[in-house]
Amino acid sequence: MATEDVNEALTAAEVPVTEAENQPHKLERKWSFWFDNQSKPKQGADWGANLRKAYTFDTVEDFWGLHETIFKPSKLTGNAEIHLFKAGVEPKWEDPECANGGKWTWAVTTDRKKALDKGWLETLMALIGEQFDEADEICGVVASYRPSSKQDKLSLWTRTKSNEAVLTGIGKKWKEILDVTDKIAFTNHDDSRRSRFTV
């Protein structure tokens, strides 16, 4: 068989790539990454003065490109936070979507850098992959890196603080996603010093 015939046979055998296979994989909704560097707060500045939106995305490909390059909590400077919230929702208690809600918090105390990054990634994939039955009740997630203290934190923010059945469902699902035996606690935004309940 001549070389031209071999090349022709190989070309004919190739499966054509359809236009749909080249399209990005759209997510159910848009998400935004935010950063807040609290390591050098300006005296008298309001909370959130350093909060900055970094990037909004709505495809799987954009998410993976971002996560692999810069969005790992353990790489933040001390006392910084990284947030992933639904597009249009600011990671502030005052935002209308968050104002009547609260947060589930997991304190990361063992193998901190590795556990924080793993818990963050698992949570992000669960959020953008719509793994929570109560996805509409979730605003976003915050990773707090605190190298000078004894713990880092992940906090999953919710729109509600009063629907205990919904909150318990979110908490149990998140604990399953994190694959931890530690207790996670829910607190209201308006009384964040006291946990209401744990799972």
C-alpha cells in the first residue's frame, strides 16, 4: 500500500469532531470569585473595604482554568479570604440575598493546608455542579486562611436562618461532601457568636 493510500485511509477513519463537542460546558448559573485581604486593614475602614470581585464565570472550562492557576486558599496571604458566590450576590451580610440568612462553618484544625484546599475544591465542585437539593437557598462559600491561629475555616452561606429542615439538609449534605467526622455549626448572621445547632 502506498504512503498516500495509508494517509488517506487514516484520514477517512478519523471521527469528525462536531461543533457541539467544541462548545464550552455551560453551568446552571454564573458564579463569581471574590478576594478580601484583611492582613493590613486601614484604621477606621468599614468591613469589606478590601473586598474585590476577581472573576465571574459560567462554564466548566473557565472554572478549571481559574482553580488550577490561582484560587487555592492555602496560597493566600495570612488573614485573607476567598469567596465563591452566585453572580449578583456580594459576600456581605448586608446583601439582600444574605441579610436574612446564616452560615454553616467547618473549622479546619488538622493537616490544615491540605484539608482546607481539598474541602474548598470539593465544595466548589458541589456548588457549581448543583449537588445540593436546596441549591437555591445557598449564597456561596468563604475560605478563611489564618496561619497565625489554630484553625482555618470554610463557611457555607445560606439565604435562610429560620427553615431548620432546609438548613439541616444543607448541613448534612455539606458534611458528606467534605467527608469529615468533625461537627459543623450553623450560626445566624445577626448573632454569629452563638451557634444555633450542629450536624
